[in-house]
Amino acid sequence: MESFEVHEHDVLVIGAGGAGLRAAIEASAMGCSVGLVTKSLLGKAHTVMAEGGIAAAMGNRWPEDNWEVHFRDTMRGGKMLNNWRMAQLHAQEAPERVMELEDWGALFDRTDDGLISQRDFGGHKYARLAHVGDRTGLEMIRTLQQRTVQLGIDVFMECTVTDLLQSEGKVSGAFGYWRETGAFIAFEAPSVVLATGGIGKSFKVTSNSWEYTGDGHAMALRAGAKLINMEFVQFHPTGMVWPPSVKGLLVTESVRGDGGVLKNSEGKRFMFDYVPDVFRGQYAQTEDEGDRWYTDPDNNKRPPELLPRDEVARAINSEVKAGRGSPHGGVFLDIASRRSPAEILKRLPSMHHQFKELADVDITAEPMEVGPTCHYVMGGVEVDADTGAASRVPGLFAAGEVSGGMHGSNRLGGNSLSDLLVFGCRAGLGAAAYVTGLGDRRPTVDQDVVDAATATALRPFELEGGENPYTLHSELQQTMNDLVGIIRKEAEMTEALTKIDELKERAQHLVVQGGREFNPGWHLALDLRNMLLVSECVARAALLRQESRGGHTRDDYPAMDPAWRQKLLVCSGTGDGPVKVEEEGMPPMRDDLAALFQKDELKKYLTPAELANVPDAADAKES
Ligand SMILES: Cc1cc2nc3c(=O)[nH]c(=O)nc-3n(C[C@H](O)[C@H](O)[C@H](O)COP(=O)(O)OP(=O)(O)OC[C@H]3O[C@@H](n4cnc5c(N)ncnc54)[C@H](O)[C@@H]3O)c2cc1C
């Protein structure tokens, strides 16, 4: 076996997006030596693409807003499948995390009286997204990155981790390669925080960046951790549909938050026809009322264009299916007729630039064509809400999109950036405390485990006449798009699983041309191992859940079923055989949190037996 560099740290953070940076900062502040690995460049993680803002109940525009309202909105958005403890911590701690960003130098847009500006987004009762135009992710990454550099954290850029290392059942480090040279690298670290983001590159039409190959999800699974909620994949309602080269690219929800409306080919604002029963009473029934809500949310209901994303995506899908779509298979998103060009240019500069440059559409004068795009995975590593510790694997922590539970079956816009800050910080603390608790009982790296990781990474160079990774990737993306996409059916998901099995078998015979120096074919061959595993988790869990809820819509089970509200689907498996999916009961919501809802509303979600245990205080009037 060849020799390669080895680095030692107390805490290794894999991923330098919002979650990874925040975790690294916290672990470093606790006195740990921290290594931060990213397969792209520092400052270029997927978080940089975030547009609309960070959800936090700061009450800057609406003093009525507070953590309890944010908690309720988040639970409703997730259709009550959220880990309620995570939703509580998130709503309570997000404002402090945003203020801290400002202390570290982030320059947010301001209200007229000089406070951090907050904008409207779907599913949020009040305007609560702290933002910087529609380039919030850039400012967040810039600020966290500077803090990381200031603290002297060791950063390993363009370095991909392929496997976690374990000895005696505990995490002992990680193994990977430099993308430029192909040379291997190992990290000895008793505590590893996964912050690797999502899985969207397994789908053909997606808003996600090239980094989203589900590496952290798959590594955690192979290490023995559990993945929960993998059936819930968010299709953002508004991605570009034209031209084909940019199909799927995100059109931020801020367009609707700032007044944009959805219309079909007949010019009708169709969302009024798609308000589901659980949200009836919370959304406007007329265009006039919806329009008044932007300036007076206390006396009017919000427009249905701002329903949670799953509802809007399904509605667009139905309009297109009914033959009322736009010329390129989407619907129209119109802000031009609703706001002045100056306002649009001030609040949505990136959207204006994106459409002008890529589609030759001037959004201050014409409507955009938009349709659903795979955007976010609610599923991920099951973690302890307070510390970010992954279940079953001592020394493993996870935060951000790679973790599961916080968003239940559907994430509200803006709740990811706040999730990264709140749980990135908590995972950093959790990882540091774990290392301290180990004392001198640190696991050592086992040479056999490193040798096995090396052999796996080199395998694609050793075969001849096998499969091309690009062909397999494209077949996987098509399969997930067509058969496990926005509307799901039993027969199609069964077909998808057969296809994934076939692809897994063919992936044993992948070959790559050339050497190890910057070789994208090799990188893809290694990423495919992860994409196939997480795709199998998504398809198997989706087949089992016989109801429609949030980001999981079954054509054959179109309604939400209260019996499923208490169940999580948990994936486990080493990657060698089929993924195992089991049902796990959810603990009932704590009384004081349940009491934040009106009992009548809870009736829409809970079983009669559950409802009987909810205290009567739950009739309290909402603020
Ligand atoms: C266009 C767009 C706009 C969005 N706008 C918003 C918004 O306005 N508000 C909001 O709340 N959410 C938004 N989101 C969602 C949000 O941006 C993401 O969910 C969030 O940024 C994920 O952050 P993260 O820290 O978990 O992962 P990321 O920021 O993706 O970081 C993952 C890191 O892990 C690294 N990595 C991955 N695999 C490996 C590996 N094997 N080895 C080494 N490193 C690895 C990557 O290189 C990267 O550094 C948006 C998403 C998109 C696509």
C-alpha cells in the first residue's frame, strides 16, 4: 500500500457550508483543534447559493412575531412529523444566531428604522427572513469563512472524504483524496461532524450543486447510523424550465414573498383552487384579501401563492397536467405587473440577472416560466436534538441538510439557513464535549480499515471493459426523476428499485480512463456509490409510506393518514446488501408545546387517541 499524509485533530468537520463552518467555529471556541474538509473551495459550498434569507423570529417588522409562532409555522410546514425538540430549539435560538452573524460582520438589509430587514416567505405567518437582497447565502458564508480564518482552523480544500474510519465501534477519523493530485489523505480524529449537505444530484432536474451526491448520508449509513425521513424530498415549486441547459435552476421564493403571483396559460391565479383543508382558514380566499396581507397581515390572510412548497409544487404539476401550462411546460410567475422595476431590481437583483443572462427574459417587464425542481432532502442522519450526536455511532455528529428530523415532511423556506446556524453550533459544542469526555481513551486508527478504504477507492482503475460512470449516473437521475419524483405510485417505485438493484450490480464494474490527477470520471465513480445508496433509501421508504404528506405524494394514497403521523421510517444497512427500512414510533409532543396549538387544528393531524392526551390548554388563542 502507498504511503500518504495523516493529520490529527480533536474534531474533524466534513463540509464547509453554513453548518460545517458554524460547527468548526464552536468546536474551536471550546479549545479543540479542528480540521475542516471540503470537496470544493472555502466560500464555495452550496450554502453560497442560498438566496431568500434566514428565518428567525426577531420581530423587527412585526413585533407580534416570537419563537412560539415560528415553532407553530415550522411544525405545520412539516405536517407535524418534525422532531419537535429540534423545532423548538431552532425557533428559540435562531434570532441569537443571526445577531451573532451581525456581530461577526454580516451586513444585512435594513428596515426604515435601522433594524435587520425581514421578508415574507411561504408558510411563515410574519415577515421573518433576515436577508441581503437575494444573495443571503453569500453574505452568510463570507462572514463565517472570515471567522474560521481568524480562528486559525485548518482547512483542507478540494479534498473529498470517501469513508469514515472506526475502531472498537467508535469513530476514529476519516479517509479521502485530494481532488487535484488524486493522492490519499487520512485524518485521525475521535470526533467527526458531518455537514455534507444534500442528495439532489441523484435527480435529473435539480437546483442543487455538483457537491450534492449524498456523501455524508451514505457514509453515516455505512458506519452504522440510522437515516430517517428519507422519503421526504422537497420539490421546490419554482425552478427555471427554459432553456434546457438551466432547467431546474432555482427561482427564489422571495419572488412570491415580495408579491409575485402564479398564473396559468389562461391568465388565472390558480393557487386559490388548491388550498388544502388543513390550511383552510389560514389563507386568503380572494385576490384582494391576499394582496392586502402584504401590508396588513393582522387583519388579512396571506395569499395561497405562499402556501408551503409541497402544496405549491403539486398545484403547478396539476395545472401543467391539465393542459394549462406555459409554452415550455411550466406556469407563469409574474412580478412585473405587481411591483415597480426599481423595487424588483433592489430586492431581486440576482433573479433579474439570472433571467436576463440565461433566458433573455426581463423580469421587470415579462413573467417568468417556472416549474418544480428537486431542491432539498428533509431526510438524513438521526441525531440527538441537543447535541447533534448521531444515534448508534459514538463520536459521529451531523448538522445541516445531512441531518434529519428538524423539518419533518417538508421544510419551510428560510428554515435551512437558520437550521445550519442553530444546529451547526450545537453539533460543534456536542463534538467538543464528547472529545473532552474521552480523556486519553481516544480510539486509534486501525490500519486494516484504512487499507480497505484505499482498495475501494482504487477499484475503478483495476477493471477493464466495464461500465462508464456517466452512463450510470444519467440512468439513475432519469429513474429517480421519472419513478420516485414529485407524484409517486407503487408500481413505479417498485420498478425504480429493480432498476437501482441493476445499477448497483453494474456499479461493481465501473471503469475510469486516465490517472488519478484531477479525474472527474473517477470522482463520479466514487460518488455513485453514495448516490445509489441514498437513492435506494429514498425509494424504499417512499414505497413503504402509504399516505401523502409533505414532500411525499402518493397517487395511490392521496390523503394524509393520522396513523402515519406517529411513525418514522428508519433506514439502516452497510451498503453491501439491500437497505433495511423499519418503522419507529415518534415520542408524543411535550404538553407545553402541544398547548401552543388550538385543539381544533390538532384534530387535523392527530389520531383520536393522541388527541385525548393533549391538555386542554391547547384551546388557547394564537397570537
Ligand atoms: C439555489 C438555492 C437557494 C436556496 N435558498 C435558501 C434560502 O434562501 N434560505 C434557506 O434557508 N435555504 C435555502 N436553500 C437551502 C440551503 O441553501 C441549503 O439547504 C444549505 O445551504 C445546506 O447547507 P449545509 O451546510 O448543510 O451544506 P452545504 O452548504 O452544501 O455544504 C456542504 C459541504 O460539504 C462538502 N462536502 C460534501 N461531500 C463531501 C465529501 N465527501 N468530502 C468533503 N466535503 C464534502 C461540500 O463541498 C460543502 O463544503 C437554498 C438552496 C438552493 C439550492
